[in-house]
Amino acid sequence: MRPSILDPLFAPVTTLEGVGDRVAAQIGQALGRSGERGVPHVAALLLHLPHSVIDRSARPTIMAAAPGTIVTLTLHVDRHQAPPRGNRRVPYRVFCHDESGEIALTFFRAHGAWLERTLPVGERVLVSGKVEWFNGRASMVHPDHIVGEDDADSLPAIEPVYPMTAGLSAKVLRRAILQALERLPELPEWDDSALLAREGWPSMKGALEAIHHPQAALDISLETINRRRLAYDELLAGQLALALVRARMKKKAGRALTGDGRLVDAVGAAFGHPLTGAQTRSFGEIATDMEAPERMLRLLQGDVGAGKTIVALMALARAVEAGTQGALMAPTEVLARQHMATIGPLAERAGLRVALLTGRDKGARRAEVLDALKAGGIDILIGTHALFQEGVEFADLGLAVIDEQHRFGVHQRLMLSAKGAAVDMLVMTATPIPRTLVLTAYGDMDVSRLDEKPAGRKPIRTVAMPIARMDDLLARVRAALDEGRKIYWICPLVEESEDVPVMSAEARHADLAKSFGDAVGLVHGRMAGPDKDAAMAAFKAGDTRILVATTVIEVGVDVPDATIMIIEHAERFGLSQLHQLRGRVGRGAEASSCILLYGEPLGETARARLDVMRATEDGFVIAEEDLRLRGEGELLGTRQSGMPGFTLARMEAHADLLPVARSDARLILETDPELQTERGKALRTLLYLFERDAAVRLLSAG
């Protein structure tokens, strides 16, 4: 099915000269992708762009070379000084000169025969590298390049620098990329001709060649016409794939899920609090979608504490009113059990039958749940990924709710929807996402936003203080415990690490226990499920009053009388993560506070993050700031998480191209829904090139 023009690019990198299995594995690590059978494709090398350049254009004499600078010298080779036989610690030196003086080229663990061939005595050579000065003598340790005078043109004046991995030689990677460029054909043009003319963009091949052969540092910047062309192509591929998925989902006949309102009203009565305007609006949007004959595909974005769970429960109640069942899938067992603890009592009072299913459930207990589910004896099933495993059969699944979608891949979403006929899909996230990234990750969905907090929620007082003031903080903790308060204490690591000089959760727990004894509990992701449950239950019951934790409590944990959040080494967390952690307090009637402990000295970005946290509690504002400070790659994590993780596009630089790509994708499908025109066929090539070929297979599936 793949267009044959791409065949040379979808060969494994091992088909390139000088790339064996070991180097291929290293290239795969550097590129962050493994390809077929663990070996990346040649195409992946083309899309691996340089992040900086080395300027080798300076060609001074030896004596004019500034210490610590990279220069290219034209030298006459005078003599070799090999180390004593068997002594590998003494370096091999080659002494050379020009008209201004002498320099020693220094090599450790050198191969003398190779150096004698590369630097023959009496010849003139060009060497490029960093010049250092010791006791008035110039030295260059392991020159980056050595070429004979006749090959001077092969030494780059501007050399691109690529993201690397341990053990991979920069020269080997560069040689592989240049071979990949030689295989790149002139591809059919898929971009709109008016857009190309307006932006002055080159062909894709021209853009890639220009970036991989920079003539100046500016040539690799995100703002160049070459990089913008490539970024647009990637955005268009993403938007077109999402549009194709959406069209396919919408094409499948849905069914109208209508109800009389009795269960929805009963859930509202059991909840006992007035809904915010945002909750009422969002439920109205969801209910309208459910009543329509097409399948619902909607994202419910809730800021921390905005009350998305009650909206989801009302939607599930509507599905039950319509005579079907509902499912709620959470990414972790802790969160699934938290949902059960929150939803269970409300559902019971409203007359809804709810059950929990996780990977921990075995034997008779599991069989009992599965039998009741298949017989229609369960209205709502809450659980983890165990919900879409083989053997889980619903009598009639009408609505699937997926919480914290960014922890799941799109294919898992589709697997759950396949558990019933024309299942409506509601995806929730308590992580506010910048508007631009909503389009990239959820372009196939309609969006509802919970941007109000329930009445009566008090603001959380947020302060930042250096870890050096730990004694002052511990005195405040003791006073808070005397007042009967509960405290979260978050650490970035589970256990000590030689590589990261911060105190781990285990070490902090042991340290605090010396002062506060059995009042200190511990929970982290490596603990067994029952141990985590016990630690959380003890904290909730008040048996422990300080809970030392990692980010395992980031989402979904609800202890309303916990009023203090201490985040140790807050400078190591992203803004959205800090916001999520802070949202674990301020959930009850008492005033709450968040203390951001930081290590010194603080970097500029880390200081900006802490300033934002002190300035606002609005998760949507914080998400936009997080994007501005970190860029979408770090914000979203890896491709496997189900978020876009772009290779070429960067939202901080290319966000203006996203609405253009979205509009173009919609227009393409309106005029050429099966991608059969000449441009449509070219767009199929684009989808394969950016590994969005699953969308092409949807077309072929009819």
C-alpha cells in the first residue's frame, strides 16, 4: 500500500554503508524510534534535524588562535612522538608548525599506524578542533577533522550538530544522514500551491537539504522558510490523520441515547451541591451529543478541582436511562479506586449499580463481576485497562468515559469503544492543555471546558522558599500538626540516586520519622497495590498526618482535610505537574497552602515557573505558560503516551501554522474524501512519511 517512491526511504538503516546492527541500535536510540524489528528506517534519519552548528570557518595562524576556540589550521607535519610501549596512559603527540609557531596534536589511546598514515611527516594538512594553551605552548586534543591539503573542500566550514546518544560517533551519524539524503527522491508536491507561493517555501527535498547542509547558524533556526515548510508538513499530516479518523468514527452509525432525566436528577440530588455554570454547560453539550444519531467523540477538560467527575457520572446516568451501560477507565489502580470511592456512594443513592474491575481482581471475585456485567446486572463499570481485555463483555455498552487520556494511546481508546455497538466516547483530562495542543492531540474531538471552580473553594496560598531554610519549615510543620492539620510532602525520586543530588521519598520519610514518628506515612509508585491502598487509607483516616509521596498522588487523590502541600525541589517539576500537585489541597472548607521548596541556585526558567505558580491558580493560564517556557516536546512527553510528540514542529514557534493545517485538512476531505485526486495521492505519501499510515489504512478498509 505504501507509495513505491518511498521504498528507498523505508529500507532499514542497516542498508546504509557503515551501519551494522550495533550502530543501527544506537541510531534508533538517538532518533527515539525503533522502526521495524527494532531497526529505524532511512526516512527517520532525514527527519533527525541538527540542533546547533559548529563554526569551523575561523582560519587563524597557531599564535593568533584564541584559547578554547574552535579553529581550522593549515599545518606542516614535523614529527611523531609515540608513548613508551605498553604505557597507554601517556598520549601520542604529533608536532606540527605554521609560519607563526608550533602546535602539538595530542591523542590518547591512539593507533600509531593510523596516525602515521593520516599525518605523514613532511606533508601539509588541515586540522580542525579546539585550541588550548599549556605553559605557553599550543595544543589540540583529538582534532575533530584531519584532511590532506588536496581534500580541503571536504572539511565543512559550518558543521551541523545532531542530538546524540552514548556510544554513537557524530561522524558515523553524519555519514548515515548524508547517505539518506542521497536516497531522497523529488517527492510529489502535496502542499497547496497558493500557500507555497505566499510563504516562499521550497520543496520538501530542498528544505531538508538546506537544513542538513547549513551555511550559517541561522539556517537551522525554527523560523527559517525551510524549517517552517517541514513543520507545516508534519502538522498537516497530523491534522489530516485526525480528520480521517473522525470521519471514519462519524461514518459508523451511532445511536441516539435519550433519557427521561430521572437518574440524572437523582445523581444531582445525591451530589447535594449546585453545579457551576461550566458544569451545566458541559453536561448540556454532552447530552446533546448523546441524543444525536452520530457517535459522540468529546473531550472534557477540567481544571484542578473544577468537578469533572460529577459531570461524567451524570453522562453515565444518561446512558443508563437510555437502557445501556457505562464504563469509566482510569490509567492507574489508585485512580480507579479513588473514582469508585467518590462515585460509588452517589451512584448507590441514585439507584445505579456500580462495580470495580482492576488487574488485581482474580478468581471468583472477577468471575462474579464479569457474569453480572454480561447479564446486564451492572450499570456502570469502573476500572483500569483491564476493562478492554479479552473476556470482558458488556450486555450493551453505550458510553465509555476515559480519564486522563494522555496516559493512554489512541488504539486503547478504540479497543474500549469496540466493546459495544456504536459506543459514545467521552475523554476527560484534569490536565489543562493549551489551545494549540488541544488541536494537535484532540483534533478529532469536540471540546468542553470546565473553567470555573465550585463556589466556596478558597484560594491556596502559595509561597516559595529555599531548601536551606528547612529548619524553619520543620518548625511550621510541627505547629501545623499540633493544630490537627494533614500535610502532603512530595519528593521527585523514590530512592537515592548517585546521578541526581536530591533527597528521595524513602530518605525523606526516614528523616521526618525521626522527628514525628508514626505520624509519617509513605506512598510511591513502586509499592505493591495493597501497600499503596493501606498508606492512603491511613492518611485519609488520620492515622498518619504527613504523607511523603512521589507524583503517584498527582491526579485523583482526594483527602478534603489535607491542607498543606510541600513540594521538595519544586524547580525539577513542570508547571502543569506543580499545578496538579497543588490541586490535592484546597478541597475542603479550611484555608490551604502550598510551599515550593527549591534548591539554589535557581535557573531562569525554574524561577519563572515558581513565579507563575505564585501568581495564578488558573490551570489554563498555567498550561499556556508551560508551553511558552518548555515547548510542547517536554510538555507532552513521549509519542507512546498518545500525545503528538512532534519531530519537526515546535508549538512555541509554529503555532500559527496549526489552524492553517487544520483548515487545509478539512477542505481536503470535503473535496477529496478518499484521497484519490493527484494531490490526494501525494497526501497519502505525506501520511506514510510521517508514520500516520494507520489513517491511510482506514481509507482502504472502506
